[in-house]
Amino acid sequence: MSRYPDGGWVKHWFNPDGSYNAQFSDGRRLAARWSVQGERVCLTNMRPNMLIPRFCTAMIEADIGDTWHSRDPLGRRVQNVLVAGRQ
């Protein structure tokens, strides 16, 4: 899960078949394909279409409950937390 400073959030699901889904706190949804490229995880084929055709970010090794900071596809800072299950 990614949390924004303004209180918004995004839930992410990386499925074993390479599909990706996201749900935003404002009700929007996103679908894509994910793959590992070197030390990065990348999203492609995003629907609905975004301004960028592909987004890659550093792969993080984490345990349930761990948090780390990163940036979203638009460069905004987010705090991520690894949660158990498919909430």
C-alpha cells in the first residue's frame, strides 16, 4: 500500500501471472502488466492510459509491516508499507 502526505492511498496487487491491479482512495482503478528488469519492477500496458507508457521503480526486499519511501509515476513522494494478504 502507498500512502500520500495528503491522506490519499493506493492499494497494489502484483499477481503471479504478471498482471497488476491498483485501487485508489478516490475510487479509481488501474490495470497493467508487471515484470522484473534487473533490480527494478516495471509496469507496462497501463489501463486507463497514463501520460507515461512505462513506470519502473527499485525492487525493495521487505517483510510484512516494513515501510519505505519512494515516488509515484508523477514524481510525488509516497510512503509504502507491505501488508499481509489481499486487503
